[in-house]
Amino acid sequence: MRVPLLVSGAITALFASALPAQAGPSSITNPPPDRIVIDVATVNGSGCPLGTAAIAVSEDNTAFTVTYSEYLAQAGGDSSPTAARRNCQLNLLVHVPQGFTYAIASADYRGYASLKPGASSTEKASYYFQGSPNTASRTHTFRGPYEDNWQATDNTDWAQLVWAPCGVQRNFNINTELRVNAGTSNPATTSYMTMDSTDGDISTIYHLAWKQCPAR
């Protein structure tokens, strides 16, 4: 799947990981004026069966959006033990204009949770570049009683952004996970968590930050 993405304007929300910034890019810059292209190499996982996840460009052209339709984890009642955890692995190939590199600046997650008293749930996201031994993770916890939409944002300081290596094409991996724990809730009741908005789809938005690579 190839998605053209026109990038314009400065991006101010910043995200990547708690790891030190990679050396190489020499200066902060506005997004490059040229078109970038995102290839979705693979989409795999129990939370995103074939045909239930899609990627698109945000209206302001500064981000890409991943949409799911069957991303749900549940526990309690007659739920299968394996239903308590769902995940989705995105493997992305980002083609950027020559002389630039990028980092994931922020990630916004949304969904709905129905948690009985004593139950809890977590949303977790992990990020890493192909070939890197380091994985950055963020986890958000919700506790019952809870019956509402939920939203979580991963972000951090600019100095902690992890940049794609300059001059090297590396796939970027995003692994998300939903997990529900029935805890001390009534075992006859069911608690669940989805990445799903009120219209039946969820939009997970990833914003990009940019730097200019040093001249060779």
C-alpha cells in the first residue's frame, strides 16, 4: 500500500522515546517541501485481521492516520482467555526527500472502554527502527468502573526524539496492544476495551518531526 503524504507547516507536538537522540542530523528544520511516500510493508496481529486496518493522510497533511474496525480486547463472562489481549504490528517504509530525516513526533490513540468495578485495561505502544536493538514503549492504564471514550497521547521532549538514520532506508515498526484484566470484578460480567470511536472506526494519528541531514 503506497500513501503519498504532502508535508507543510511546522509540527509542534513532539514524540519518540526515552532513549537519547541519535547523532547525525545537525539542525532543526521545517518539514521538507517535497512529497514523501509511506509504504505499508505489513499489517499483522490479532487486533487487525486482514482487511480491517487502513492508512490514510490527515487533512492537514502533517500526519498519517491508521484506522481499525475490529480492534477489541475483553475479559470476564464467556470471553476466551486469548481475547484479553489484542495487538497490531505496523511495518512502515517511509520515503523522505534526500537530505532529510524524520522522527515520530507524537501519537494519538482513541477508543472506548467498558470496565466493571475491579477490572482494568492498558493500551501500550512500542516503536523501533529496523535493525535497532532499542524499543521505546509507552503504556496507559484505565481502571473500572469506567464507561466512556478514552484517549491517550504519547509525547516527549525534542531532545529525546529518535531519528531515522541519515542516508539509510530503515523500516519503522509500531506495535500497539490492548489488554483487559477482569481483576476482582464479578466473573459473570464482561469488561472490554476497543480502539474504536462512536462511528465504529478508530483513528490513530502519528505526527512527524523533521531534521536536515549533515552535508556529505
